[in-house]
Amino acid sequence: MDRPHNSIIVIFGASGDLTKKKLVPALFELYKQGLLCDDFAILGVSRSKFSDLTFRDYLFDSVLKYSESQDTDKDILKNFVANAYYLSINTEDVNCYSFLKKKTR
């Protein structure tokens, strides 16, 4: 499988159960296997009021709790979540999507 270059993975509903229980643990597994590019970023988008740091802590805890691997290397996990960022917007307001465009540049 070819690895993509300079990827931004945008997750809408980033503070929800699907992200916490399924998406983030799966992305972490891809990261551990070297299947994500070196220059990847995860951008979580949701209405919840998170900072980048709070979102990273949320992802860290989610992987520890919901990953199928019982022996998660916390240093590798710290490197993984360091690539995560967060944007709080009202997804029902079309004008808010301009913030998303600015954040991904």
C-alpha cells in the first residue's frame, strides 16, 4: 500500500463516541504500522469547546481505553496525538466553514 503525502484527516463529530471508540484507535493502529504519512495531521471538528491540548488528551485517553492492543506504548501514542488539532464550529452554520478552510492551510 502506498503511503499518502502531507495528509490532513478531518473528523466531523470529533467529540463523539464513534471518534472515541472506533476512529481514533483505528488511526493509531495505522500510525503504529507506518501506514500514515510522516506529515499527517488530524483535525477534529465539533461543537464541543476543546482546545488543541484538551483534544489531544481526549484522543490519548480514548486510545488507552478502546484500543484492541493491551500493551500500548505511551511514547508512540504521545507522538501520534501531537499531530492532532481541534476546531470548534457550528456545523449547521455555512459561514463557519471558512474557519475550517483557514485551519487546514
